[in-house]
Amino acid sequence: MTPSPYSDAATSEAASKFFDQQTLYQLLQQQFGFTEFREGQQAVIETILAGHSALAIFPTGSGKSLCYQFCAQQLPNLTLVISPLLALMKDQLAFLASKGIAAASIDSSLTYDQTQQVMRDVRDQRTRILMVSVERFKNERFRQFLKSVPISLLVVDEAHCISEWGHNFRPDYLKIPQYCQEFSIPQSLLLTATATEQVKLDMAKRFGLLAEQVIQTGFYRPNLDLSVVAVNQQQKLTQLALTVKHYTGAGIVYVTLQQTAEDVAAHLIRQGINAAAYHAGMEQTVRQHIQQQFMQNHIQVIVATIAFGMGIDKSDIRFVIHFDLPKSIENYSQEIGRAGRDGLLAHCVTLANLDGLNTVENFVYGDTPEADNIGQLLGIIASETENGRWEVQETPLSTACNIRSLPLKTLFVQLELLGVIRPSYAYFAEFKYRFVEDQQAILSRFNDQRQQFLSQVFAHTQFKKVWGQLDFDSLYQQHGCERQRVVAALDYLAEQNLIILETKKITQVYDVQQQALATPQQLQQLTQQLSQYFSENEHKEIVRIGKLVDFFELDRCLSANLAHYFDDHSVPQECGHCSVCRGQIAVLSKQAVAPLPDSATVTTLLEPLMLVARAKSLPTPTIATQAKFLAGMIMPMFSRLKVKQLDGFGRFSAYRYQDILDTVKKVNS
């Protein structure tokens, strides 16, 4: 790999001299058409171009992306960007294309031929910036590709996802520091808008950053007017319509559930407001069309779940309204940060009560796996491991253990940290290909040794009409052909347009410390340890929700306290443009609900679930599973059993999970 000329401390001084302030401003003007940097941008850019890594903590919409876009033009090799959302990638690519900067993504929206073209352009150094999701690193063909490409800089967008103390922890992000080593990437740039002091320290520690490599600008945005309006549930829709009509320009209304988005949008339309719903349950083409209409001001108001926003670069959003409580202060900050990016006045209104609190809390409880399910997972690992190696596909395992995808990934990470498993590699269980050129014509392109190797590959492929599936095991047993070499050969043939290659069913291979899972006592102890970890995490998230409620009921300046939460203490103690500063202190109410029914009624509501479990010869659902059924939580087991249509599912969705759990415990006692 060609080293970056700015990849170590010895070259820092020379790099700094080369990229002096005048040069930086000239390049900014030439390449981006801007005459000056925004606050913090120059400090980040100078740190990167001096050969160091950096963490940039800037408010939403304050120009974090320019930091890597500018550096990518000056560094000698590829800048690889990990981005959490496809829409975000597409917006970034459109901006870069408008500036004549060669950038591309490898993502699920590309055809096979388009992906191959992107990889050719990167190899030929025609592409300066490549954007991918973190999940792309599980793809063995992609990892093989990266090993052949020199990379100057790894950029991690939404970098707070790497911290277990963050509001949006994603286990796959924990592996990113390892990728820097695996692919010999000399520098990294972490970008985020929402980092508490604890999250900031955690990110810096994981990437080995010193204090001077952390650049944080002020969090406070004086053009955002924050209001909390206490309103009971029956009056919410009326209050929302009045609030929207009070403002002009584009706006976003955030809700928690997909059905709420549909219902609220329909209400606004009936009130003569040009609105549309947006959520992850819609077809992608429909979502894209709605987003485009909103960007072009053909739709005034989007009523959306959190699926909408991260990829929206619309500077003139004049209001953001929270119809439901956000999930956390961090989420609230991100969502209001989409307003007023043009620096003009924008209004951020929360229509608040405590009625929806159980919905927010239930997301947390639903992601806490039961001890029985954790024990089941450990038993599967112990029984399926052969010679210290375990192969697994996540989706079937999630269903088998009744553990959602995110907590399942978190379990894998915790088992890694405890030294029980170690990821070895990932591969596609199925490799299928078809010939574009005649088989003999392909072989004739190569020397005798490679002809023999390819002939063996072709001979161990089972063809059905046009498509053939390769049997790696028989190929290795008969000829000792290593999988890595075979994959590289197939990728090369596909690149040369000699075959069309398709891959399916990603399988993760782990090395397992079998001695740690050898006895029932060890399995039980490990189950308890992991269950305790999730219980503590659950408590932490519930506390986070409590802090959110406390924030909305503050009797002190909202803007100042929001900045303090994110470790910015340089703000005025009274902003003068929030509801508290105007003397309007919110006291949130909760609608009275009837007491949960008696044991006989609860037993009747649970009977359909019990009948389905018995019909499928499954163990009796646990108390926690019964409570989640009544709360209407979505679990892998419920999807498998198709229980959403059963009488009783979600019957107690208006109640807090802990209250439902206590009631079910009484029924089972």
C-alpha cells in the first residue's frame, strides 16, 4: 500500500507548511466555491492534513461533511466514508457531483454492473471518495476489494454510534477501529453532532485520540426558538393544526409510530394543510417521491417517524414539531437540528404529555432479551461449534432465540469482549454464477496453471440450465483450493465481464473458546452475566427517558440546559427565545387509564398465544413474552407464529410494560 505523505508525526510540520492558511482558502474557493470556513472546519482540516486523526463535534447542519470532502481532495489515496443511511449517502454524492468531485457509493440500490464499475473506478484512482454502510464490511468480497486499494483516510459519520453510552449505539461500529488496522488506514476522522462528555471520552479512547485532536464548536444555535406546550391527548390534533397554520414555510412533524404518521397526516390534510406521511413501512420509491416533493416545496409538511431526517439537507425548514415525545434528549437535539440551517429564525415545538411515555419505554424493554433466550443462544453456540469454529446466519438465529437483531448483535460483541468468541471472517453461503463468454474461451485467456485452477472451480459447480452454484467444500477436499483464492478469482472474472456473479446468505464465522462453554455451570454463569449487562443497559435507557421528561418540565432556560447536556458551558444562562424564558413552564399531564383487568380476563387474552405455541410444539411462553404479547411489542417469535392478528395482541398497549409484567406475574403465580 502506498503510504500517505501525511501519515505520521514526522511529516506533520511539512504538511502544515504546505497547506498554509492562504493555500487552504484558495483551495476552498477553487474546489467548493466558498470564501471562508465555518467555525471548527479549518481546525479539523489542518489536523487531518498534518497527519493526525480527529474527532469533530459540530451542531447539526454546521458543515461537518466539508471537513472530509476538502481533505479527500488533498490526500493522495482513497477517502473511505462509513455513513449510516443510504439517503444521507445519496445527498452527499449529489453535492460532490455538483462540485465536480469524483465520489461514489457501494450500496444495495446498485446493480451488479454498477457495483463492478464503482470498484474499477476506485482501483484506477478515478474516484476520490467511497461511501459505504458499516454492514458492508461483513461482505467478504468487499473486504477482499479493500485489501487491494490504498486508503488515506477513514471517515465515520454519526460516530456516536460506537459508544455504548450513546443514544444510538450500533454494535457493528465497535469493530471500526479494527478495520483501520486490517486495511492499513493511517488516519480516521470521526463526525457527530450529539455527544455528551461521556460519549466524547469513549469515542476518543477507542480511536486513541488526544485532547487536542478533539474539535468541538459551540452547541447553542441562537436562531432556534424552543417551546414546550403541555397539551392533553384529546386536544393534540387540534393544537397541532393550529400550530402548523401559525407558521409559514416547510416543516416536519415527528411521531413515534408509523400508523400515527398516517393518521396525523390525514388530519392535517382535512384541515387544508398540504401534508404527507413518511415512514419506513412505505415502499422506497414512495418515500423517495415524497422526500423529493418536500425538497422542492411541493409538500409543505412531512409527518414522519425518525426514518425521515438524517439524509435531509434542506436549509429552509422553518419549524419542527414533536407530536410525540422523542426517544431521548439526543434524538430531540438531532431532530430539531434540521430546522433553520440557513441561520434564519425557526421554531421547534414539542406538544408534550406523558401518555406516549409507555411507547418510548417499550422500545427499550423490547430490546432486552430474556435470560432464557440468552441461555438458548449460548446452548446453540456450544452445540454447533466444531473444532473451535462456529458458523451462523443472523436472521434464522434471531428467530430461533427470540432475540431482536440489535440486541443479538450486542450479545455477539459482549461475547467477543469476554473472549468467548472472536469473528474470523464472513462469507456468502451461496455463490452462483453464469457464463457471459464460452467456458473454453475464458480458459484460453490464462496460462496453464491458472487454466487448471479455473477448470477445477468450474468442475465443482452444479449448473441448472444457465446458473451454477459452487461447492466450496468439495473443491477444497479434492484440490485444496483455498476459499479466499477462489473468491478472488470469481471476482476477477466478474470484473472482466466474463461471468455474472451473485452472492446470497451472508454467514459469519467465529472462533469459539469452547472451554468457556463446556459445562452447564459455565453456561448458567455466562447467561447471568450477560442478562445482568442487559438489565443495567435497560435501566440506563429508562433513566435517559426520565431525563427527557425532566428537560421538558424545566423551569430554567431550555437552550442553555440543552447545551449543558452536550458539554457546552459557554452559552448564555437565559437565551430569551425559549418558552421558559417567556415564562411558560410546562407541567406534563397523563390521561387516566382504567386499572388493568382481573386475572381471569388476562388469562383469556393470553389463551390464543398459548394455543399457537402448543400447536407448534413450542415451550410455554415465558412471563416476559406473555407481557410483551399483551403490550403489542414486535418480537421474532411473534413474527414466526404470526400472532399479530390474534385477539389479545397489543390489548394493553396503553399501559406501561412494567405494570403489564406485574399483572402477568400475578396470573402465573
